[in-house]
Amino acid sequence: MGSGFECNADPKRGLDHGTRVPLKLMYPSVEIPTIQLSVQTAAGGPDLHLKIGRTIQALRQQGVLIIGSGGATHNLRELGRYPIDASPQPYAVEFNI
């Protein structure tokens, strides 16, 4: 696409559940070529993610399905640390404001 992004495929890595589960529910009997993009927390911040979005936007005109999946926060390291009925973590509340 000429965007200046370096892309690499890792054939040993499967799809994350945030990608695999929605596709399996939407298309249970269909094999769909899929590319998964991850949030880049270590580099670029919001500007990088806006650039990625603008870059892949052109794929929509080519019939490529683009799905945004996941929650406002997704910290599996904290899973199980808090009771089910616990209040949301402050960073989650701040993110949603």
C-alpha cells in the first residue's frame, strides 16, 4: 500500500480469541483469510493507530471485511484478581469517559 509500515507474518501463531471467536460465530462453517492487527502500546500511541486505520481503510473498497473487536480494557493479567461483582478499575472508567 506504500504506507511505510513493515508487515510480518508469523505462521506459527494462531489467531487471538478476540479475532477467532467473532469470526467463528459469524461464519461458523467458512474458512476466511484473516490478518490480525494488534494494538501497539509500546510505539506511536494514538497517532500510529490513526495512521493504521487510514491505511487499511482502502481495503474496504476492495471488499475486505474489517472488524474491530475487544473491550474497552483487556488485561488478562488481572483476570481472577477481583471478584465478579467488583467495581471497574479506574483506568477502565477513565478510558470510557
